[in-house]
Amino acid sequence: MQFNFDIGSHPIKYSGASVATVCSDCVAGKLSAAEGAAACFNCGAGKYSEVSAATVCTDCVAGKLSAAVRGTACFYCGPCKYSGASDATVCTDCGAGK
């Protein structure tokens, strides 16, 4: 699943100030959902955004996880662990004999 916002051909920026002279890009791990936004929002756990000025947060694929909110990357599950679903926030231990 992705949070995708149709913004045309330009990235959405935000301004946190009440009197702004310039809009700023959201940093990696955050997104802005609408033009004229006053703030950026964190990508949720199990999702990531590796670029600034993001308008979507992407699910981690099966076998990887992002346990942190505001993830900028997904990480492989360690030895003897797995993740069978996309947007995982934890990896599960493999059973005995596997």
C-alpha cells in the first residue's frame, strides 16, 4: 500500500511559519500530502521514504522491515528470521527445523 497524492508535475512543499518567504521540502522519512501544508508527516512504521520532497511513503517489501516511524529505508530480517508480509514492523523467528 502507498499513500499517494496526485499533485501534478511538481513536488509538494510545506511552510511551518505563519509568514513564510519560501516553502521547504519535507526531509526523507516524511511526506506532505497537500499543497499549502503547514507541516510534514512521518512515514508510519513498515513504510519508508528515502528522498526529500516525498508525496508517498512506500511499504517495505516482504523479507524487510522498518520498525521506526519516519523510516528512510527498509532492512533485511536477520538470520533465522523472516517477514512474510509487506509493510512489516517486526521479523518473526523461523520455527525449529527451518
